[in-house]
Amino acid sequence: MPIRDQLLALTDELRRLKSGGQRAVSVSDETLALLREAVVVEQARAEAGTEKTISMGKEGEPLSIPTEPPLVQLPAGDKQTRWNALHALVLNHPVCRAHVRPGKKIVLGVGSLGAKIFFCGEAPGAEEEMQGEPFVGPAGQLLTRMIQGMGLRREDVYIGNIMNWRPEMATNSDGMQYGNRPPTSLELNFCLPFLRAQLEIVEPQIIVALGATAAGGLLGQGTFKALGDIRGRWHQFAGKPVMVTYHPSYILRNQSNRSKRAIWEDLLQVMERVGLPVSEKQRGYFR
Ligand code: URA
């Protein structure tokens, strides 16, 4: 039922109670939050319905992102049941749907729901929004090789992003979007509850933040000047240790052994912390 009809039904019921002599009703915080979210979602749906193209607002801020992040309530049940519910929620969320381009996909994390390691990137790119899976483009292929270097398969870990759709950019005359940009703080804050819910389901031992945007989203934007100041060290998010390292796309742009060694040293720390065996050969990569 549309929110407008629900609100009309609610006011009718309140009127009925009042005419029957009831002076007060108690409303839980949870119900108020649900009501607030329903209004925000309806607003986004209405805006999406009237938007022909998604355009950039003032100072590059995309339009139609509610300032109120979504309230995510996972159902009871096993990990798969809860993940399926979250997947359905994100894929059907009007705000996500309003921002994903026609024919492209909203992207939630993938991998083992019992993973010890949760890799967190920035946002889907062109390949990811086509396939609906994080890290499947060139940076993703490198991430997969890094995971294999750790003696794991891609399916053994969980891979997600701070954001669930490809941040919109200007389009060319054919209506094709070109390039990528990092998510804005509004976009990050909006998608953060979806990331928290994935962490709640997977319950990893460790989060690996890939790059400055992921680190900023988890540790707080403005809490560090440069990635180099915080990478290779342990931080905390949602009660979990976070290792901050370079984004694989940085390695694709900067193929020096020094940068490969830096990211590898961070991953060696991760391996040690989750109790994975580290061979002499692995210890010596990129030396
Ligand atoms: N870069 C990211 O941060 N995430 C992806 O899913 C792909 C590229």
C-alpha cells in the first residue's frame, strides 16, 4: 500500500480511537523510525519517477540521496536467510533503484558468509554494475590474485563495497556514462547501513579496507590526511579490527615492486592475525 494511503488509514484509526474516548497512544521508537523511513523512501520513489536523467547537483552532489540513512532490520534465521533478505532489500530499495542506470545492476557483496576476512572496497565500476558483482573488473582480477597469493580462493572470503551502485557521472552524447568518481559523503552514509548489515551477517574476524574511500567510510572521513598515514596498521570498525591498505587499482596504476610489497606486507599481517599459515615463499613475495 502506498505510504499516503497508509498514513490516511493511520489517521482514520487515530480519529476512531479519539472518538471512542482514547486520549493517548504509545508509539515505539522502532515504529517511528520505520514510519520516517517509509516517508523518505516514498519521497525518493516520487523523485525517481519524475527524473528523466540523473543529473549532478550543486558541487557535484548527486540528487535524490536522502540525508536519513535507511533502517535495516534483518530477519531472524541463519546467515543465508538473513543475507537473502538483505539482498532483496538492497535490490528493491527505491533509492538504490533510482540511481542505478537502466540495464545496469545494484551491487551487494559476495562470498562466503562464514568468511574470516571481509574485503571492503569503494563502489562498483563499469564491469561491476554490468555483472552485479563487486570486484570483477581489472582491479577485481588483481584482488582475486592477491587473495590466491594468501593461499585462499575468492569464494573463501567476503568481498563488498562501501557503496552499492556506480556513482553517476556526466554522460556523453550517446547517453553513456564515462569515468568513475569516488562516492560523496552523503552516498557513503546512505549505503553504510547495508555494509553494517553484511558485517553483522558474516561476522568476519577482520575487515580489510581497500583504499582511502573505504578507509574514510569506515574510520570517518577527515580522520586522516593521507592513506599512507594509516595503512599497514590496525584500526577498528563495528568492533572488528580493520587493516587499511592500498586499493588494487593503485597497484594497477603504480606497478613498482615497492607498492606491491607494501600491500603484500599488509596482507601478511592479515594472514597472521586470522591464523593462516605463511610460508617462506609467501613471506618473500616482492622483496
Ligand atoms: N573498485 C571498487 O572499489 N569496488 C569494485 O567493486 C570495483 C572496483
